[in-house]
Amino acid sequence: MKEFRLATRVSVGAGALEALDEFRGKSVFLVTDDFLATTDVYKQAVARLGDRVSVYTGVKPNPTTSEIGAGVAVYMKAQPDVVVAYGGGSVMDAAKVMHKTALEAGFGAPLGIVAIPTTSGSGSEVTSFAVVTDETTHTKIPIISEDLVAKLAILDPAAVAGVPAHITADSGMDALTHAIEAYVATDANDLSDAMAEKAIKLIFANLLRCYTHGDDLEARSHMHNAACMAAIAFDNAGLGIVHSLAHALGGHYPIAHGRLNSLLLPHVIEFNAAGNPKAAERYAQIGQMIAPSSKGRAAVMSLVAAVEKLRGQLGIPARLSDLKVSASDVRRDENELVAAALADGCTPTNPVAPTAEDLKALVRKIA
């Protein structure tokens, strides 16, 4: 038996920020970062919420356990009715874990979480996942709980119109990886497939446009929706070893998660296709969306080529060495990296059960 769930109400499109009006006058704990707190859309959001807003701006990329602790202290003092996360995946993940921590201490906001994503990538606004970095072990820790699911997600393209090109690229490749991994994951089903397929089509049609013309609100809206749909797909179907390895690598080296995904994705597609005929067939189906005349192995390679072409068009290199991580450092750390990836919560739903040697080989391909 398979299950498909979506517990989050989603407000979509231009003007979606109006959905905040229902919380006006409530006690609000608002989580963001220092830069986003200066933006016009942030100011509009605060104006809609009223004058009972306590703000925490201390979230950095790849939020750490200490940042979570600092935010929880502000949360406890505020005793909010609702938590509002305004930011990218790091901000949303941090806010979700702060809320979970407060719930366990008996202080959780009764109206739950409202998520306003400012990047089109993680899809954290609709998932039961969050990732936190343990700064002691340099390990990214995926957390899964129904308590992390937002009650409301607001997908307003105005929130992403000013996102820099490199962040657009990295977050977009994260969303593409979500959709492709969900499509071949062991828990995939017809409903998650529908979300993944549509997300893939929208991403290939709109991501490059968002990268080159960031003020194109129509493309931004399509890309924002695609990231959300990809997240719905993987929240129901699972992910795979692209994410397992990216989590491990991201805990060791200061490289954006989506960028790591984009390096790994073509190699993992080839690895899974070689090891599982059903996965090969599924990848071929995606490849046929891109190259309708291709079939079988040729369709799989069409998908690989399309991913690599898009990555190049987005200015993302193919190897860690191009991102200032030396091959010798990767060799030094590879046992730790592989151990972390094998233990990662995304690995069990990969269509091929990898060995440690398999994962080492994949890491070496991008070193």
C-alpha cells in the first residue's frame, strides 16, 4: 500500500502574500536572515502581520544546532500564536526545528507554521523534512516529523524576483534533483509521479529563463510552483543517494546543497540505471520528455545530457576541484563522507542499495 499526503494549504501566485492577513494582530515569531529583513517584501509581510511580531534574524546558510538554540530562546520569550518563516531552505528548516523543539518543551505555537519561501528550491514549505548541521561533527542531520509540516505555504513570485542568479541556479538544480529522485524512489506512486513529472517539465522550461531574466515574474511563478511540486513528490516518495552524498559533502565543505546535487545527479542517474532495470525505464521516461524520439538507454543518456547542459548553462562547474575543494581533501575525508551517506535517511529509498565502494566511486567522479 502507498500513501499520498499534503497537509499544507498553499496560496499561489501574484498577491499570495495577502494570505498573511488572517494572522494580523496575533503574536508572531518571525524567522528570517539579516539580508532578507531589509527587503521590501519582508516589510510588506510585517506590515500585514501587525505590531506583535518578534523577529529572529540569526539564521545562516546550513543552520547549525547552536543557531537553533539561539532562536528557540527568542521563541520561548515570544510565546507566539504562529511561527512565520520568511526565507530559503535554511530559514524554513531552522524555523521548523525551532517550532519542533518548542513543541517538545510544551510551548509550541498553536497555529503552527506559515512558510514564505524566497528561493525556488528546497520545497521545505510543504515537507516534513528539515536539515540541521552539527558543528561539532560537521554532519548534516536530516530530521523527519509531522510536526515540521507548515500549515500554510505562500508562493508569491515577488518573494523570489530579486534572487541573485547563482542562488537561482543552485536552488533550481536542487528542485530538479528532488523531482528526478522522487520519480525513481522506491516509494514512488502515481500521485507523486504526477507532481514529479510536472515539476521536471516546468524546471526545464523556466529555470534558465529565471537565471538570465530574474525579473520575469511568469517564469519565476512557474519555477516557484515547480519547486513546491517537486517537494510534494519527494515528501511522499522519498529521495536517494544524490541527496545522501550532498548532505555528507555539505557537512564538510562550504558548498551550496543544490550545487552539490547538480554535480552528483548525472553520475547517480547512470549508476542507478545500470543497477536497476526499473529505474532505467523510469529515467528513460523522463528522457523522452526531453527527447521524444529517444528510447531505452538512449533516452537515459538524453536525460544525463540535458542535466549536464542545464548545469553548464547555469554556470555550475562539474567538479569539486573547480569549487576549491582539492581531490586530496576528498580522498582524506571519503571514509567519513561515505559512512555519513550510508547512514543518511535518504539512502533507503534509492532504487539501488549502494555499497561503500559504490559511494566512494561516485564521490571520486566529481572530485
